[in-house]
Amino acid sequence: MIARGDLAVEAGWSRIAEVQEEIGWLCEAAHIPNIRATQVLENLAKTGLATRAEITDAEAAVRAECAMLNKGPYIVKAVKTLQKIDDRMDAHQYKKKPFLRPLRVAQDFLDGLPTQEGHG
């Protein structure tokens, strides 16, 4: 499950979008389903109106195997909206191919390890 708040604590705010994508790529490569749990359409489910950011999050969420929605009085509207976004985005996937650049998930960790030079 990719939860943006928890991810920010671990990776820092500046890398959230990049790390979310890298986790998705890793899950896809390993044939492991991933869930986007990023307050997808939360305002829509609670108030009936989506924010611009929520629509962008929903677009990203439909690339995952599952999107987690929070409950609210407008949850049916949120589900229908997510389905419409998914249907529209499917039409874009034919020619859209991601660049599978080298993943750098653990680069910060590896950069912080002491080197073996000078020991021995």
C-alpha cells in the first residue's frame, strides 16, 4: 500500500511523487498488486466536491491495481468519478509508455554507508 503521508516521513516531501512511481514500478515488476491510499477523492466523498489535487491523485491511483477511498455521504459519487477517470485514462495508455530509468529507491541509504577504503 502506498500511503503518501507515511511515505513523506520515510522519504521526505521532495521525493514523494518520484518514490510513489518507483514503488509502483517495483510492484509491477514483481507482480505484486499495489494500493494507492492517498486520500483519493476524499473531499468529494465527504462534501460532494472534488479538489483539483484530488482529481490528479485519482488519475495516478487508477494506474495502481486498487485505490482506497474513504467513506462519506457522497461515496457513490466518488466511486463513479473514479470509474470515469479510469475509463478516460485507459484510452491514453496505448501510446503512453513510461521510461523505465534506473530506480534509485535505496540510493540515499547506499550513499550513507561507510566505504571499505582505508580499512585493512
